[in-house]
Amino acid sequence: MLDGMMRGMIDVPLNRGGRWLASRGATANVVTIVGLCLGLVAAGLVAAGWSGLVVALPVLASRLADGLDGAVARARGKSDFGGFLDIAADFAFYGAIPLAFVLRDQAEFGLVGAFLLFSFYVNGATFLGFAVLAASRGLETTSRGEKSLYFTAGLLEGTETILFFLVIVIWPALFVPVGWAFGVLCLLTAIARVLLAARTFR
């Protein structure tokens, strides 16, 4: 829901940073992998019992790299594999944080962690399914920036997910109540996307 507004705020500095990295030989795929590794470091810290800024900083750095990889790709030239790698890395990161909480304390976090992963799975399936059908029909949009895939708007998008992750890694005690709410909103986002697909692809 907030991604469209955020694009107007971050596109210019991200594109400037992407051009700077590209001029120094960085490739989009390397930036994507660095971002994923930073995200997995954050997940590992969560699983090991850490919280606060020591976890929030690699989360933020990971998402910064996720924004920069597209900017580097635009500066150097986009590839289909780069787009594929980017979305695969995003989904790996999104799944790693709830899994880390489950590994941290199965008794306290196991149920809500499983529910979150289920909601992510369903939401991701509707997102990717819509993107595949949109591509087959030649549909395009730049409402969420210049992307390799068709990005549909929803209640929860990347911005909301990053904010959710920051809240729970800084204050782990909120994982259960906020996690339930976030999972429900993920499922509502998926349902809305199914209804949109019914209108668009009928």
C-alpha cells in the first residue's frame, strides 16, 4: 500500500547510488546476493537470541541492497535472470525472519511463525501467478517502479513488510500479537489479488 508513495521518495537517491556502484564495476546480481546474505545474517542473529539495533541494521542494509540492485541493473542493463534472482532472494529473506523466530523459541513463537509462513506462501503464490498471467498478456505497470515482474498493489507490500520486520526484531515480545495481525492482512491481500485476477483475466 505504501510502496507507490515510497517510490517517489527513494527512486532518485537509489538510481544515483546504482549508477555510482555500476561505474565501479558492481553488478546487479552481486548486489542482490549481498542483500540476501545480510538478510540471512539478521535472521541468524534473531535465531541466536539477539534483538534491537544489532539485528535492525542488517535488515535495513539488506533492504537497501534490494533497492540498489534494480538501480544497478538499470544503469548496466537489465536481464531476465537478474529479475528472477531478485524475487527469489526477496522470498528467501521474507521466509527467513519468521523461521528464525520459530528456531529461537518454538514453544512461544512456533504457531504464529507457521501461520506467517503460510500467509506468505499464499500471498506469494497470488503475486507470482498474477505476474505470470500479466506477462503472457503483455500487461505492464510502473506504479511500483521499473520492475522485471508485474507488481500488483496490495494492503501489504515491501514497505509494510520491512516495517513489520523492524518492529519484531527490535521488540521480539511483539512478534506474537503483531505477527497474527500481519498474517491476516497478508491473506486479505491475497484474496484481494484473486478478485483482481478474476476481473482482469476473465
